[in-house]
Amino acid sequence: MRLSMKPPYNITPKILKLLTLISEKIGEINANLLDKPSPKLRKLNRVKTIHNSLKIEGNTLSEQQITAIIENKRVVGPKKDIIEVLNTIEVYNAIDKFNFRFEKDFLKAHKFLMKGLINKPGHYRNQGVGIVKGDKIEHIAPPYKNVPYLMKELFKYLKDESELSLIKSCVFHYEMEFIHPFIDGNGRMGRLWQTIILRDKYPVFEFIPLETLISKSQKEYYQALALSDSKGKSTYFIEYMLEIINKTLKQTINFGSRKLKQIDRLEYFIELRINEFTRKDYMNIFKSISSATASRDLNKGIELRLIKKSGEKNKTRYVIK
């Protein structure tokens, strides 16, 4: 048996550097309240996540078609591709209900993700499998009889509280791909479960589409898996995934520092769910705007019936309706 209680990997200088950079970026995102995107941005990121995760698996639907499906509009496309999108939407809508530590939740997520696409979704494979690229066998997965034991060991590892969540998420992703526990859906399950592990520690990852950069660097993604396979440890894959996480967080910070329009600021502030506030409280969130701009924003919010005002002058208070 290859897998022990703690899967093998090395901590390299590159991993240490990336862990530091990622921690700094998460701190910046939290400090600037960029971890609470507007409903519009949440929807956009969810569409990007679904589109890019399925694109890696060969799904042909566009972001516009996926948006239309989310909005319950009719879409013309291959039946299999539409089912994949509907299943993935259902899984991500239920993401709060999955506990990354529990194998039964992992199997339940696979059942949702692959229903109507394979026989017995939510069950481990009962036959041998290999990964073929072109005319070359890239990887032969462990015998199917070993899969239940290997996955139980992997979930024991997930319960190790001494392990950093950032490392744990990458190790699980790699080891799960190595075991290849399902007939189909392994890639999307690896990416989904890594997101669930990360968001348990850092809620911001619910809204960050890691799949976008993975989709743009598929060659490097598969190369990192192959290199880790050849060395018998997940070090290369950890380096690759931490690089992806770091770049995605950087994009989030760059997007958050853009110049927001009035309606963007109002949408963002309302999402913070502050019960009662003053103009000064509003300006503390958007530090670059003047008091006159803040007043115009709040008056617009009142006009749109998003905000209710009480009191006058220095006793003015606002409440989200």
C-alpha cells in the first residue's frame, strides 16, 4: 500500500515563500472586506468556477449559456453538457452542507455531481482504470479493491488538525487524483473538495474561482500531477496549486482595488448586513470617497428604497431595509 496516515511530501523554499505570500494576501482581502463580494460578483465567480471546471473535462457550453441555465432559461446544447452544468450548479448551491472531513459527504457530492452521467454515482469504482494521454498510458490507478481503504486513510489525514489547511487541500487533491476512486468525475471532485477544505478555514474561497487559472494552465496542471507521480510524493503538485492560489488571490485584490461605481458601493455595503450605521461608518468602508460622495450614495440608497433614514444632522442614522 502506497498511502500511509500522512501522505509524503517535502516542504521546499518555494512552498514556504508561497505560504507567506498567500497568508499576506488573505490578510489584505479580509482587512479590505473583499471577502464579501456583491451578489453580482458572487454570481459571476460561480459561473466562472462552473465553466472552467467543466471546460477542463471537455464541456462545450459557454459562460453565457451557463448563466442562462442558472437563470432557468432554455439553452440549446449537448444533453450531457447541460446535465453536467445542472449537476454542478446543484452541488455548488449546496456547498455549505458538505463537511470536508466526512467521507460520506464526499460520496454524496459525487452522487450529485455525476447523476445521470454514469452508473452508480456516489460509489467507488469496481474495476481497474488507467489514465491515457494520446497513445501513452500516463497513470495506472491502484487496484479497485484497495480504493475503500486508501480513501479511508486519506480522510483520516484530513482530520489532522496539526496540518495547515493550505497544504492539506493540495495534498488531498493530488492523492485523490492518484487513487482515482471513481470511474468518472475524479478531476472535478478533486477541485471541488480542495475548495471545500480551503473555505472551511478561509471563507473567501467560496467566491474565488481557482478553476479559471487551472483551466488556463492545464498542461502545467497535468505535468505537476505526473511529476508528483514519478517522485512518489505530492511536492510538485503542492507548489503548482499554491502558485495558482496565490495568483487567484492577487487577481481578487486587483479587482477589489478598482474604482467602484455608486451602485457597486451600495450593493457591497448592503451585503455587509450592518443593522444601523452613520455616514462616517459608510466612509470607513470606502476610505477613498469624500463626505459629499458618501451623502450622494446614501441619498441614492434612500431613493431606491434600499436604505431608511432617521434623525437630522449629527444625529442622522441609516438602516438597511
